[in-house]
Amino acid sequence: MPTWNDVPDEIKQRFRPPPSREDFESLEDYEEALGYWQTHVGRNIGLAMQQYAHRQQKPSAATMEKTLEELLAYVRADGRVCPKPVYWDKLFRLLPNRQHTSAGYVPPNPLILGGWGPSTDSDKRERLAVHIRWASEHGVLAEISSFIMSLSPDQWHHEGQ
């Protein structure tokens, strides 16, 4: 168990400190109070420290991949194809490091405006997946995910519409 000095201030604020030897006349009373504190308070501090350490960890590549896969599954669920054009354009503008080349944009533009009519639902789904993967590769998956999750059902194009 860490010493009280090792406990982050954020956690110290939630618990009373251990008893001090100076507060007791006898060593026996102090040891009894310290034992009680370790049993009832120290254990909870240990759990709080574990939770604190877990929150401080950055997500691993495996966690990000899972989040990516979960987002890709979400955008395909319930007949969703892609956001309606105005919202897909907003999503596209959130993507960093977009580049205009002689062949068009990298990543490619959303299938809106002239691309909407001739493209199939499958084409639109795949293009949206390209944008989501781009967000993941460029460190903005959380922002894109937040934007996507904020869309209401009527802001989505669904199969057969």
C-alpha cells in the first residue's frame, strides 16, 4: 500500500488522513487507530488509486481499434448509410490534413452534390468508412465519433431512401 505522501491530492481530498502518533498517549492506542484506518480507509484509498491510475492511462492502439470498429458498426446499424449531405459535409470539414491534389481530395470528398445521385448506398457507406478510418489514423476519432453520435435519425440517409 502506498504511503499517504504517495497519494495524489485529488484522492486525498476524499479521505481523512491516517492518524498521527502525536495524537495518542500510548503506542497501543495509536497502533489500534492506525490498524482501523488501514482496514477501513486505506483499502478504499487503494481502490481509488487503481481507478485514478486507470483514468491516467492513454488508450492503447487495441482500444482505439475497438472504438473504431464499434463506430463503424454503429454507422451501419439500423439501416444507416451515411449522414445526409449537409451533415456529411460538416463531418468532412472536421477531418484534419485534407489535401487537394490533381486527382481530387485526400481523403476523397463525401458523395454529396454531384456524387449523391449516381452513387449507391454501398458506395456511400464505404466512403463514410474511409472518412472514419482517416479520423482514426489522424487522432480525431473521438471528435468524429461525438459528431456522429449527436446526429438524430432524421439527419441520416437510410437504406432505400
